Amino acid sequence: MIIRLARIDDLPLLQDIERAAGEPFHSVGMPEIAEDEPPSIEELARYQRAGLAWVSADADDHPVAYLIAEPVDGNLHVEQVSVHPEHGRRGIGRELLEHLAGHAAAHRMPALTLTTFLRVPWNAPYYERCGFRTMDPATLPPGLREIRRLEAEHGLDHWPRVCMIRPLRLP
């Protein structure tokens, strides 16, 4: 697998990856998440134009996973990371997170942040294994508080969610 910046022609494939990666949410009683539509092409293009969308591509340069991020509160926030289930459990998501950590550190951003479901095995428990720790909701900085507010407005608080942070070593 190679990690590269997403190209405009990749964006419909990222939507397909997102739909496929959502399917396992059916197995944990979260059909609304499984059936939620992926980000629009326009939204994905915003990340792509900003240089904040990466794909993990196979030997034929076909994307099998992706990650989009944005600066929030001086850190780099993982907006979404998804791996097509046919390529799951091979460390691809972790490789994307490591790539992002390198990018953030090179840009003097002290941490990665994300929001995720607390009790879904491939969410918070997975991110803990990748070096993230849960943040105290009472001490969230303004950008993360706004993200959580928007998530709640979207109905995601039907299931327990957390903000997580992974401090980085800066060069």
C-alpha cells in the first residue's frame, strides 16, 4: 500500500469506501450510522484542495482507505478515517494515522484530535491502541466543543461519544 494525497478523481471512490466501512455498524445496533451518507463530493473536494485528504492505495493505485483532517484548536483533527472492510485488519488505518501524525508534527501541530464512539470496538478502543487518550469533556477547547455541538445536533449523541487526543513529538 502507498499513502498519497487524494486526487479529485478519487473522491467518488472515497464515498464508496465510506459506505462499505459503515456497514459493520449494523452489527452493533447502529443502523442510522451504517446508513448515513458519506461526505459529499464538494465537502471531500474542500479537504482535497487544502491538501488534507490522503488515501491508501493498492498496487494498482486504487484507493482502499482514506483520511481527511482539518486544523482545530491548533492541532490536526481527524475528521474521518475509513478503510474498506475487504482491506481491514491489516494496519492500513494505523498507517494513515501515522502519516497524519508526521504531517502534523512537520507543521508544528502538537497533537492529533478526533471524536468517536466510546463503545464501538473499532472506534475508541482502537484509537487507544493507536496512542490516543480520552479528553475530559469539561476542559475541551472551543473548536472541539463546537464539533461536539454539531455532532449532537446531527443526532450522534444517541450513542456515547468522546473526544480523544494524541500528543505528538515535534521536531
